[in-house]
Amino acid sequence: MWNPFRRFTSQIMDDEEFQRQRAELLKKAPIPCLWLLGKTGSGKSSMIRQLTGATEAVVGNGFRPQTRCSRIFSFPDDESTIVRFLDTRGFGEAGYDPTEEIAALSQQSHLLIVTVRATDQAVDAIVAPLREVRRSNPERPVLHLSARRVRR
């Protein structure tokens, strides 16, 4: 029977060969980094926790900020990462100016995921920083997600 994947599955390689081939692939196509942006309580850390299983992604009650500094979460783990998620502080926090952080993190990401609560009418706190991020790299794709709080 014809198997198009045979040439891939029939080869067993040792760890050294795997790492060499992986390094070659990473030179051609870096590991994607998905940057989550949104207001406090919009579901950034919740999404990361659900997608990666990372219990270190602290999830709050939706009103009090939990994420105090930006952090990268690797999936499935740090050794064999296929995608990274960049979790950031929530826009609109009192006394927080995201300008410096945006400048520092902008070059690391390949895709923006903008999270907004479905019931949130006050989106001004996201629009200005998002424009700044878009200006830094207008070609970077943006995915917009609206979520509603699920009670358990």
C-alpha cells in the first residue's frame, strides 16, 4: 500500500541527529510566538492555561489584575517547543503605561491575539496601544477574540 509518510516514519534517528535537523529547521522557520493583548480580566492568562496546561498562568476572577509582568509559555514544553505564548499585563490598569513594554516585546511576536470581553463596551484602553503595536509591524496578523465569562 502506498504511504506518503513512509520516508518520514521509516527513519529512526538518534537525539543528536534530531537536534541537528531541528536546528536547521529553526533557522528557516522560527518557533511562532503568539502575543496576547487585552484589558485586565479579558481572558489572556485563562486562554494560555487552557491551551498549554500551564498552571503557572494565574487566572483571576476577572476584575483584579493577576499578571504582573510579561511571561512566555512554551508548548508543549521548553525542550520541544512548537509554539510560544506571550502573556502580558492588562491594558487599562491604573498607573500602568504599556509603551515601554510594547517597544520591548514587539519584535518577539509573529501574531497578535487581542482578547476582549464580549460585554465590554469600553475598549478605548486597548485601541491606542493596539495602534502602536500595529505601527511597529503592520504586516503582523491580528486575531480578535471576544469571550464571555463562564461560570462553573
